[in-house]
Amino acid sequence: MRRAIWALVGLCLLLGLTQTSCDRSASPEKPAATASIGGPFRLVDQDGRSFTDKDLLGKPTAIFFGFTFCLEVCPTTLADMTRWLAALGPDGGRVNVVFVSIDPTRDTPSVLKHYLGSFDPRIRGLTGTEAEIDTVAREYRVYYRKVPLPGGGYTMDHTAGVVLFDRSGQFAGAIGYGGDPNRGVGPLRQLLGR
Amino acid sequence: MRRTLLLALAGLLVAGTAMAHEYSVGSLKIGHPWSRPTPAGAVAGGGFLTITNTGKEPDRLLSGTTTAADRLEIHEMSVTDGIMRMRALPDGLAIAPGQTVKLAPGGYHIMLIGLKKPLAIGDRVPARLKFEKAGEVKVTFLVGNPPADGTGAGMEHH
């Protein structure tokens, strides 16, 4: 229980959540279960097929929120996740690796499909309506914001980090941006062994 | 014949590695412009380089153009408290006398917006950079890995 709270505090710090929301989540008066991360969603994958939270159950999951206009954090994280899947070998098929777009206006399923063609084909790309993305981002405690560019168009600020779940959908940790490109292999192996 | 071929191949190999290249304009020295390869369909690419002001007056990187993308902007990115932010620098980037400003992954960079095609290793991206005092200079961004001299360091870890 205490460990779960600290894990949550760690995630709050990592994800840059506001102090108040974290304080409330980690408050000892409330059981940690009320401060769950994740929740029901219905999105579409890069093949245009419906994809829900239920499709994640049964396998450990690594989920990352980003956008294809992203210059650095997103391609680097997708390249890292590609590396993790390769390092897992055949076990790579026993985990879900998911990229959720927080820029659904530009990231249609076909844009995602084209873009993800540069990475491991097992990575699921998800997008949806703005309302659907808003819901899933809130459930996963992901911050994002549209920022206009002076020359026209826009970029997105967003939480950079991979969130892990066990095969029953319980939050199982987070992996921050940057550092050893292989840093996700150990945690995923650990989740596979559970 | 065989020797010529081997020499030609050796030349190609050398050209393929990220050799440092430099430009000068006014009292500015521009070191090794390079870009990362981009994923398929990527709309945005980055440009990295160093600018050293050897003069006595401050200068400023104001803007630029490239034929490889619709437009070129000067941006700064940061990851703070787990959140990635990117901001355009509409007033450009100041380079104080004696200072070297690094445009590298994880910080200041040139943003190529509206790429005509993805950047692939070995590509050469022509660009014109405009400085407030030194004027314009033509540079070529080599697409590949960060230079080995540490100017690609930034937040890179491999």
C-alpha cells in the first residue's frame, strides 16, 4: 500500500501533474485504488479498426502519448520502444506497445500508419476524435496543449514518458524520457514474468 | 582499374561518415550543420549546428530558408517536469561576442516545417541562414548521426 502510494507520487512528479491533484491522489485518507491511472476508452488504430482498453488486457502494456509533427521526443521514444521489442525477441509479441496521438486533427489513422511504418510493426497507433483523446488523456493523467506557431500551424506540448501496466490493466510504473535507450527492456521483462 | 575503384569506394565511405564541415560569414563560424533522419511521412525535421561569434559585436540568427521544406524556423525545446515543450523564437537567437551557441537535440534547434520528403541518412539539405549583422550564408545540413566531437551531445545518450 505504502509502496503503491510512493509509486503514484513518483508518477505524479514524472508526469508533472499539479501538486494539488497529486496530493489528493496520494492522500492516506483515500485508498490508492481511487487514484487509478487508465480507464475505459474507444479509439481507432492505424488500420482504422476500433480499439478499446479491453484490447490491452491479458498482456503487459507500454503506452506513450505523442504526435507525428513532434521533432524529437516522439520519434526517439518510438525508436526506443522499437529497440525494446527487438530486445524482447519472441516475447515482444506478448506485450502491448501503444502510441496514442494527442494531435488527432492531423494524426488520422492513415497518417499514423505511414509514420509507424518506420518503427516496429507491433506498435499500435491510436487516434480518435478530439473528445475521445481528451478523455483518454485525462484517464492516463497526460497533459497536452496546442501551441500556435508564429509562421502558422501549431505544435503540441505534452507529457513525455511511457506508462506501464500489468496484464490486468493495473498501473505498473513509468519510464521517463531520455537516458539509456534500452531502459524499458528490464521493466517489460519483469511484467512478463509476473 | 581495381585500385581506382577501391579509391573511389574509400572516398564514398569517407563522404558517408559525419565529417565535420564549417562555414564562415562575417565574424561568425558555423560548425557542422546536421539533421537526424526522419520517420516516414514526418512533416517536421530538425537542424543542428554550432555558431561561434569571433567578433566584438553581438549578432543574431534571425531566420532562414530551405528548398527541402516549406519553411525554416528557430525553436527551443525543453523537457521540464516530464512535459515536452517547444517554442518558436520569433526574435531569433542572440550570439554574444566570444560566445558559441549550440543548436543541439534537447535545446535550441532549427525546425524544418513541411518537409518535401523524409530526411534519409546521406541526404544533404541546403539552407540559407540570415544573421542580423553578418548577413546571409549558405549551409548544408548533412543527414546522419551526431558529429563525434560532442556538438551533438545535448540530451543525446547514444
